Amino acid sequence: MEEEGYYEEGYDQEEYYPSSRPKLGNNLAIWGNSRTMNLNHLVLTNVQNSPYYKVRLFQLKTYHEVVDEIYYKVDHLEPWERGTRKTAGQTGMCGGVRGVGAGGVVSTSFCILYKLFTLKLTRKQLNGLLNHSDSPFIRGLGVMYVRYTQAPQDLWSWFEDFLDDEEKIDPKAGGGCNMTIGTMVKTVLTKLEWFSTLFPRIPVPIQKEIEQNLQNYEASRGGAAAEAVPCEEEASGGYGRHEVEERKVESRERSLHRRSESRSSRRPRSRSPREKSKSRERSSHRRSRHRSRSPRDKHRRRSRDRSSKRSPKKRSRSRDRHRHKRSHRHQRSSSRERREHRRHKSRSRDRSHRSR
């Protein structure tokens, strides 16, 4: 009876022993475009046409086989292999990070990332990638998979536990951009650019909420929230430090060359008093000539200009024919006159000879 009265008052076992977190299902929904994985169109096209993706990765059918492939093959997390993407000389939308103009050889890491997308990872498998202990690139691809496929409002819950992760990773092709997993997570949360491609956009209210959470997190640890820029190449839109310096030198040389050309084309500012007086006399003479014209002459000139603008002169075929006939007649008449003149001379000579 006591037990019946206990349950009649509205208490049950679930409310009396509440759980700390709600239990999440193992299936993962894909946020955004379920066909392209929210990848850049140029990167996706190169991945799907890549022989490595169509031949080698097509043979891998399980999650564990793909993880082993990451361990043996992946050595950076850029979308293009080193030295295959040429963006020099491109401006506007064709240059920088947007990936619109010239492509290159797509990297192994992005081919495997798209292969993981085709396997439709579960929540348990994705957590296995994020917490893998064999290679930091396995964890890095897990971070990128979350950023590309999960909803923006869920990103903080995915990455909150990895903000202080001190494991080293170098995502740049060829090396030279060392960072920790925690720095990579902060970069992925706060930056839209990733080397020479873009992550999916995060709505502004959610982005502000993420930045506020980062500030609160840093304040709870006793430090200021620093802006996460892992290396100079990412901040400069996908170019290395030496390339950026070379571009700056080239732009300075071009600007100096243009200034020198413009100065040489201009007339010298300092002129003698004699030249100044001559220029004044010329300008005054022109004004006087213009003013001395009669109204009739001005009217004629205006009418001629208007007629030439409205109806440009076109030579008709009939006029050309008449001119040709006239010239031909003139030639005939001149030839006849010559003949008659010669005949007259010859007759006069004969007469003179006969008289003798």
C-alpha cells in the first residue's frame, strides 16, 4: 500500500534518478546537401574523376579498411597536392581560396574524406575517428568530417571536449604548419577558409554563440580568447610566406613603373615666362578668331556638322559607273587627238619633201 501511494503522488523512478545527458541515437543525419557533402564543386568533381578514388578506394568496403588507408596514405589535409594548383596571375573570383579558376591534382585526404561520406558513418564510428590513437591525421579527418556534414548548432557539442587537446598535427602539404588538435578545432569553428577551399557557412546567430562559448571557455581557464590562425599560409589565402613576399615586391615594382611612365608622359610643370606668354597669346588669338565669326558662318558650320553626323556620305554605284565612263571617254578622245596630230605632222612632212 505504501508503494501504491508513493506512485500515486506522481513520483516515478526516471524522475527520481535523472540522467545527466539524453541518450543519442547511433545514426547520423547529414546536414546540407546529401549528394555533395557540402564540398566545393571543383574539389568534388576532381575527387569523383580521380583514378585513386575510382580504382583504389572503390575496393574498400568497410570502415576499418578506410581507417587503415588513412594511416598509410595520408600525410596532409589540404584539398590539393603540393605544387599542382597554379593560381599565379588570377584575380577576383578565379584566385585566392574560392577554387573557381584552375584546379590541380586532388589530395588523398579529400578523396578518403568523400569515401567516408559514402560509407554513411555512425555516431560510434565518428567518435572512433575523433579519439583514434594511431595517427593524428585520422583525428584530423574526423574533425573535417564533422565540420562538413553536421549541423552548425551541433558543432560546439562535438568539439567542446577537444579544445585542450595537445596532440601535434601538420595539415600543410610539404610541412611547415605545425599545430595542435585543439588549435585545429578552434580554427574550424571560427574560420571559413581552409587553405584553398571553403567550409560550409555557419549562420550568424550560431557563429556569435560559438564565439561567446569560446570566450567563456577561455575565461574559465584564466586566459584571453585568442584568434586561431594556425599558420601564415592559411591567413594569406593559401599562399606561403615566400610567395606572399614575392607578390608584394612585384606589386611595388609595378606601381613604381606606372608612376614613372605617368610622370614622363606629363608635361613639365616649371615653364619659363616666355613660354607662358606665348601660350596666353595663342589662347587669346583662338578666342578672338572664334568670336569674330559672323552668325551666318556659325550657322553654316553647325548645319554641316549636323548633316555629316546624321547622314554620312555614301558613294552610289551609279556615280562610280558614270565617273568610269567619263574617264574612259576622256581617254578615247585624247588618243584620237594624238592620232590626228601625228597624221597632220606626217602630211606636212610629205608636202615639204614634195615641194623640194
